[in-house]
Amino acid sequence: MKLVCPAGNLPMLKAAVGAGADAVYLGFRDDTNARHFAGLNFNDGSARKAVAHAHERGCEVYVAINTYPRPAGWRRWQRAVDTAAELGVDALILADLGVLDYAARKHPGVRRHLSVQGSATNSEALRFYADNFGVERAVLPRVLSLAQVERLCEDSPMALEVFGFGSLCVMVEGRCLLSAYTTGESPNTEGACSPAQAVRWVESDAGTEVRLNDVLIDRFGPGESAGYPVVCKGRFTVNNATYHALEEPTSLNTLALLPALAGAGVAAVKLEGRQRSVAYVDKAVRVWREALDSCHRDPTAYRPRGEWMAALAGLSEGAQTTLGAYDRPWQ
Amino acid sequence: MRLSLGPLLYPWSREAIEAFYAERVADPVDIVYLGETVCAKRRSLAPDEWLALGRELAAAGKQVVLSTLALVQAGSELSTVRRLCRNGEFLVEANDMGAVRLLAEEGLPFVGGASLNLYNVAALRLLRDRGMVRWLPPLELSRESLGDLLGEARRAGVVLETELFAFGRIPLACSARCFTARHVGRPKDRCAIVCEDYPEGLPMASQEGEPLFTLNGVQTQSGAVQHLLPYGRELADLGVTTLRLSPQPEHLGAVIDRYRAVLDGASDSTDVTAWVSAPVCDGFFRGAPGMAVAPNA
């Protein structure tokens, strides 16, 4: 299995390459990608340096152009595809049907991957993208159980990539309007979820309140650790019970599943976190490189080491990790 | 402007479902979408029983469309979708690209559901060329983007019926996790269809009591009820050809009548507050957060 790693900027890309990434993925500095955050991502110049740096060291570069253009933005998405193709990147990570069609016609020589934002969760959906756009790899939404991933590997017309580590989307990616409903900022069209400009921390007698576009997302007592207020990870009230009604602040970590994923024929494992730091990328990629190498050497003897798990927990939301939907009880 | 009744998003008993659709026969809805779109474990009606219900509604003059499951993962779910696509009788609403592929392979016309994420003319044209005859814009699309899109589509000769989700709690997201089973502390595999206890979903509020979302099994809906009738004239001018109303347990007949009357110019009153169990919202259409409501709506 190949290790696909996040690069939010050039220093992160260098860290990922240095720590053993087989491929890095990045986005341009606008709403054409799903991590459209202030100060993040690449312009033409830094992207050129990034491609040169990675290619000189035998590491592939993928560009995520994985949001959905509305008519007013269409040319920006076309330009992003053209720019990426001219940079000589190894693959485009795309979601929108129009953008996939454009890339397949205009730059047939550049590999196309289906973004997780494309929401393909079954073999017929994958066939649709293979038949119509020659898509060679799909990133699977974080909603499939391990058994379903294994089954899909058997039936899939293309290579499959799964999320291994990082922030956990609870909803099917590409189909979640919770942020748009609450803040007006949408992952699909603006590449933003629960954006920082909508967040407000307020000290009150009841503790620290965190609000997203004025909606109370959570309240923390003294000494309670407060994570970033993603709309799906707050504490809400249902039938008089107040709890994390959708999901707790936790990160996905599938180190324990590596032999099963490799055995199923999964082609690549992806680490989430372009919005994180150089230190995050360096640590996460080192752990995963070591784990993948260990698993490849001897899958039957492979066990996730305590120090790997501790290092990843330290990088996680709420210092917690979960197997997420891979593990049936989570569902 | 035609009116459609969207697929039932809640897990009602067989009796409640039969009573609900029996009432719709006389209602002025032109199109009725049938079938289970949220969770394959909800089986108050078997696929063949939905077909039988469809025949009754078709005999009463409704156009019947069968809707496919939105999140298709298990092999058994895919088989159900395959059978539904090949029903040989009714038009099908495709709610994921797997269903689109199955229908296109068979050369069958289809309706493209809102979860297909069709945000631009290139995407519309691509599915039009593969058999799509009607489509639903993404639920978050603003009037400005919808106007751009329909205008550009007209100029490009991509002519399709456009159906907008106009009334009801908005299906905002779906997950592998069942939030209703989790709320009552049951594993999903032994859920005993506990969601049947909540015929309009489980309200989820902020800690200040502000209604935010509605838990409906693996689906998360808006806490507020979207209501776009006040924009009826504007929607027609934009090129929307059908307004969709989403089933709710009570008073839907009154809501349908009001939509029909206002769209026909027989009434000016767009107010539905007496017939909904939550505040109304219209933010998405106005390019605002979806939960927002226009001051004079």
C-alpha cells in the first residue's frame, strides 16, 4: 500500500517527503479544494517548487480540485485543472462531473482519482466514474465497514484508497450540509467546514462557551479541554440528554487494520491534515511509514506498537482515536 | 408549476403509510415519489408493496417515481437498487451514481436526485446525455446560483425539468452511524427499528434550547422546516417547473392546498405556521445560512 500524505504548504510537503511519503496531495490557494483555509495551500510558484522537490526524491504529487463549481466559478476550476496539468503532477483528485469530464477530455494523459467528495460507496458508482472519465483510483468515504471495504476491493473496477488517520468526517463526504446550514459556508462549494471566522469563544459564569455563527456548539467547564468547534462534534440536547449527539472530538486511526486493508488489496492509505502543522505531518508520516514497512515485511507478525499509537493519539482531536465506521459497533 | 410529494423520509408503520397515501389520492399533487431512501432496514413496506401502492396512485392520475436509497454500501442494498431500477414500470429517481449507472446502462430515463451534486451546466449536460429527464438542484443552492445555472443551461440548449425541494425538513447529511439507535444506547445491528418511535425524527437542540437538527436514523435533517412558497413566482421565473413537498405526519394536505392555491393565484397567504411542528427557514435560497429565515417570511 502506498502512503498518501497531506501538504498544506511547501514546508509541510518537504516534511512529508522527508518522512517517507509515497505521494503528497495539495491544493491551490482558492475555493477549488476542500481545505480552503486562510494562509494555506499553493500558488503557481510554490506548486512548481513542490513538484520539483517531490519528483527529485521519487515522491508523487496529486492535486486536489475537489469542490463543486457553480456557474460563476467554472473558469476557475478549469484553470486549476490546466495549471495542475502543466505542472506535470501525477494525478488530479476530482469530484465534480463537469470537472472530471473537462480533465478527461483536455488532459487525458494526467491520471484522474475520484475524491472522497465524490461520495462513491459501491461498485456501480465506481464503474460510473471508470466508464465515463477513465478514473483510475477512488478515495472511499469514511462510512464503510472493514467487511464492506474488503468486498468493494473484489468488485471495484479501479484501485481504492482509504483514509488511515486524521480528522474524522462522521457524514458521507460530499453530502454534508451541516456547516452550510449553520454558517452558510459549505464544504462542497467553498471548501470550508465550520470556518474559523464563524467561531466565537465566550467566557461566561457557566464556563467557556463556543459559538458557531452564534449557535452554541459546546460549553466547557474549568479544566475541561476544548477542541475546535466542528459542528458535528459539539454537545447538544436530545430528549433532555446533553451529549455528543453526533460524534465526539476524536480522530480516525486505522493502524490496527493495516494487514487486513493490505490483504484486501487496498492500493493506498491517506493521511488527513493539510490544515495542520509541519510537526504534525512529520510525526504522522514517520509513524505510518514505519508501520507500513513493518506490515509489508511480515503482515502476520505485524502489531501496532504502543509508541506509534501514543504518538498518533498526541496528534488527535481530544487525544482520542477511533476505528470509525470500519468497526461495526461505531456505527 | 407542478407539485410533487417527495419520498417518505421517516419510518412509519404500514398502517400509517397506507393511510397517508390514501389521503394523497385526492390532493393536488402531480408527482409522487415512493420508496425507502434513508435506511434499508426500514421495511414497513416491501419493494413489491411500494410497487402496488404506485399502481394505485398512478391509476388516480399521479406520475409515480420510485426513489433509490441515498447511501448504498452493502451488496444487499445494491441488489435492491438494481431491482428497483429494472422495475419495468415506473420512472426512477437516482440518489447516487451507482443508480445512475444502472439506469443509463439500461437506457432508461431517470430523475437526478439532489444528492447527485449537480452544480453546473457541464454536469447537467453529462447526465442529460445519459438519460436524465428531470433533476433536483443541490439543497444548498442559492437563488443567484440557481438563476445562473438555469440561464446558462437554457442558452446551452440543456433543457430539463427542474424540481426544487420547497417544503419540509431538509435532509442535510447521511452517515453510516445511526444517531437514533445511538441515542437510545442500542447497537445499529440490533436497533429494532427504534426510529419508528419518532415519526418526525428526534429534535436535537443547542444547550440553550435552540432547535438545530433533527436525528432521523442515519440521516440528519434540519431542525427548521424549509418553506419556499413565498418565492413561488420568482421560482417559476427562474425556470423551476416543480416544487417538492416532503412528507410529514400531520397537516400535509393543508400545506399542499395552500401551495396550490398561491401558485394558482387563488390566494396571497403563504403562511403555513399552523401546520408545521418547528420554525420555518429559507436561508439556503437567499444565499444565507440554511437555518436563517427572512424577517418578513
